Amino acid sequence: MRDLLDGITAVLCKECKASCCSCMPVEGWFTESDYFIYRMFYDPPFELRVQHDNETSCAFLCARGCSLPADMRPFPCVKVNCKFVNQRLVADGGMKEFDNLKHEMIGLQKQIWEIISNKD
Ligand code: SF4
Ligand code: SF4
């Protein structure tokens, strides 16, 4: 999914007047399952957090973009696209592949939730 989006967001998001990463704090998006998976591979991401004057900017938005490793971004950051990204995915012929990968990811997320919620 990252590969599919990299070719689009690198250009499109630079021009965006309402960049999603600076318009909504990510704390509500970084769910328990995101965090558990993250911690399987990495130390706590405290040092990756950035102090912003703007209260709506994501804590992980740094000068070069997202400070989280590309394969460890919260599920919503990867699977929810704005209409501009979706339009480009359609125009580039990547929407079907993106949707298939998104459904695979939703299935994995459900499995993770089941594991987490069944733990005593
Ligand atoms: S994903 Fe869409 S809303 Fe977010 S910065 Fe890029 S163009 Fe803007
Ligand atoms: S975690 Fe990264 S991709 Fe997601 S909103 Fe924050 S800066 Fe953007």
C-alpha cells in the first residue's frame, strides 16, 4: 500500500492546503492494536514525537513528513484516503490493488483485536 501511495502522495500532499497530518491529531488514530504491533518491532516512539504550536498537528509529523517507520503507521493513516488520492489511484489504475490490500489489512486488524481482547 505504501508503494502504491508513495508515487501519489509525494507530489499531491506537498500542494495540499489542508494537509490531513496537520489537521487532525493522531492520538485518537493510533489505536491499541497499532501500538501493540509497533512495540513488537520498535522501542516506544516517544522520541519520534514533535512539539507543535498548532494543536491539530499530528505528534508524529516532522519536517520530512511522518516520523514513524513507513511500515508502522497507524491503520487509518494507511487505509483512509482523501478524494484527491482516491482520484489519482483510479486514474493510475491502482485502486483495485489498493482495495484488495486494504481488505486484507482490515482482516488482519480484526484478528489482532480478537487476540488482544481474548487475552486474560
Ligand atoms: S492525503 Fe489528501 S488531505 Fe492528506 S495531505 Fe495528501 S492531499 Fe491533503
Ligand atoms: S502518524 Fe504519520 S501519516 Fe499518520 S497522521 Fe501522523 S504524521 Fe500523518
